[in-house]
Amino acid sequence: MTSPTDSPTPPEPVDDAAGSASSRAGAPAAGTEAGAAAGTVSDPGSATAEAAMAGAAGAGTLGPFSASKAPKWLSRLFRQQAQGEDEEDPEVPDSVKDLFTVRPVRLGFGLAIGVALALMLWLALASLSQLLMWIAVALFIALGLDPIVRFFERRNWPRPAGVAVVVVLLLGAIGAFLGTLIPALITQITTLVRNAPAIVESLTNNPTIQSWDTQFHLVEQAQAQLQKILQDSSAVGGVFTGVIGAGNLVGQFAFGALIVLVLAIYFLVSLPAMKRFAYSLAPRSKRRRARELGEEITRSVGNYVMGQATVAVCNAIIAFILMSILKVPYPALLSLCVAVLAFIPLVGGVFAGLLVIVVALFSGGWQPALIYAICYFAYLQVEAYFVSPKIMARAVKVPGAVAVIAVIAGGTLLGVAGALMAIPIAASVMLLVREVWIKRQDAR
């Protein structure tokens, strides 16, 4: 049993205006004094320490603050809040008073400003959606061409020289495509204009057309409709508007292609600096891990693009050989179209095959079209089971079901560009989940 000389007498309860002395035995002020006295006593079981603990328990709303270290105005503020008192303490800072004071006007005004800023940000992003799409496609192209640049860097080439070689090859491929496409289009249009009178005459002299004309007066109705269109200014204006709209669409496509090409070259040149800046945004303690994951993601994207390009080139070579054997017209142009379409994962090769089959059907009949269909789709099966897995094994490791879902989702959201970027994005997400989230769950 502790004697009175071992420890001082606990302080008497302090009475206040809100209630009786017995209900205020654990008031914060008394607890503070007891806690200060407890600081000079080494025995944790002494009466002074018990009184300090009781005072802190009485001020339970202080949370992590101890009764001996909390400021007096904070103890009084919590006591006033607990008792419902409205008296203002001049020692309490205004920033602390705001935490306990609800001002409906200011709160509502702040919420309205927040909603307005969020809406403005959303509208700005919606207005810049085309530019953001161009930036994403250009970055994707830059990451896809980066393995070629790194190939030259590993052979002690400076990066600008490697970028210059890649740009020359890219411009050469684009020039070859346009150089093959434009003459073919000019030839087809010239042939169509030259043969238009003969086509009209053959249709007019066709017995079936003549019988339909005798029964339904097709020629007279067509002439009447043409005369009506020529006399109607609004219809003529609509035709010109459609022509102008088509020209505007072609101009926008050309402008977008130019912007994407310029941005891709710029990203390709400054890709190391861009990655260093992105890694610097991570905390210092996690920067090394962020750099490892970032390099793995960019490497997988580049390898995927190179692998898909290899598959597309193989597809185009097989298509060119088959079209040359079967005498399908314009084999070089159609092979370039096959290469572009085959670059789209999963469905691109099928659409490329259908395009060539339609051309072969209308130019040479059903026999060459059938032979081409059998040979080409047989090659697609070989590619799906042997060629593509060998090429893509080192690029991305995405299950088949995930790849199909990603391509469908990307195509639905962003069209062809989304379908192209879907698989590397899915591979990056799976890498982050496997290396970050799963490892964090395993460490718990």
C-alpha cells in the first residue's frame, strides 16, 4: 500500500458551469495537471500516473493527443464541442475553428466550383479527343520503331543516326505504298470514264433491261429524275456539299497522318528523355522498380509491333505469290493492302483475304477466287498455330481469351487504332498486376 509520502495527493475535481463536480472528475484541465505531475514520477503504478490516465480517459475525444502535451485551448475546444457550448475561445486559431464550423453558403459555393471545374476539364478533354488519339498513335508507332533504333545503338551507332535510318525506311515504305496506290487509282478511273458510254450502251441493249424498260419505263423515269435534280438548286447544292465534305474528310485524314508522322519522329528521338522524366515522377525509394517495370512495358510494346509487322509481311508475301500465279490484277497494290490489314490482330488477315477474293471474283471468275481462298485461309491456319506463336512468344504473353476481349473492346472504343493497341495495353496491365498487386498481396 502506497503511503502519502510516496506520491502527491491527486488534484481535486474542478467544478465548472456545465454540471456537478462529480461529473467533471475527468475534465481535460484536471487531466492535464495530473499528466504534468506524472512526468516527474518514475513509478507507473503511482497515484499520480493513475490520475493522469484517468484525466486522459475523461478527455477521450482528444484521440492521439496526450493530456500532458495537448494545448489548453484544444482541451477546452473539445469540451465545448462535447457539451454543446457556443462560446468562442480567442486562443483557438481560425483554421481549427473552421474544422468545427459548418458554413452552408461557403460549402455549397465550393462544391459548385468543384463541379464546374470538373465539367470544364471533361469538355476540354472531349474537345481534344482527336489530338489525344493522334498522340497515342504516334507514341505507339515510336515505341514500335524503338527496337530498330536500339539495334543500331547496340552496334555503337549514335541514336540520331539510328533514328535517321528508321525515318528513311518509314518514309520509303509510305512512298512505295502511295506510289503503287495512286497510279492504280488513276488507271482505274481513266478506264471507267473511257468505258462509260460502252457500259451504258450494253445495259441499254440488254434484253432483260429492255423488257424491264418496256414494262416499267425505267429510262424515262431516270431521265425525268436527272432533269429534276439538275433543275433543283437545293439538290445541286447538296451534291456540291457532299463533294466538299468528302474532300474535307480526305484533307483531315492527310493532316492527321502528317501530324502523327511528325509526332512519331519527335517521340522516337526524345524517347529516352521522356522515359527519364516519367521515372522521376515516382518516389525516390521506388524509382528503380518503376524504371524496371517501365522498361519492360516499353520493350514488350516494341517487340509486339515488330512481331506483328513480321506477321503482316509474311502474309503479304504469300498473298503476292498466290495473286501472281492466279493472274489477279494489281498484285503489288493488293499485297500492300493485305500487309496493312494483316497488321490488325486476329481479324486483319481475314479481311485481307476477303478483299483479294472479291477482286479475283470480279476480274477472273469464281475459279481463281476459290483457289485463292483455299490456299490463303490454309496459310492463315498455319500462321495461327505455328508462325505467330513463334514470333510473339518473346513479345507479349497474353492468353488467347484476354487477347480476343482486348481487341474487341479496343475496336469498340477507339476503332482500328484501339484494336491495334489493345494487346500491348492488355500485356502491360497484366505485367503491372503480376509484378505489383500480386506481389503486394503475397507479402501481406
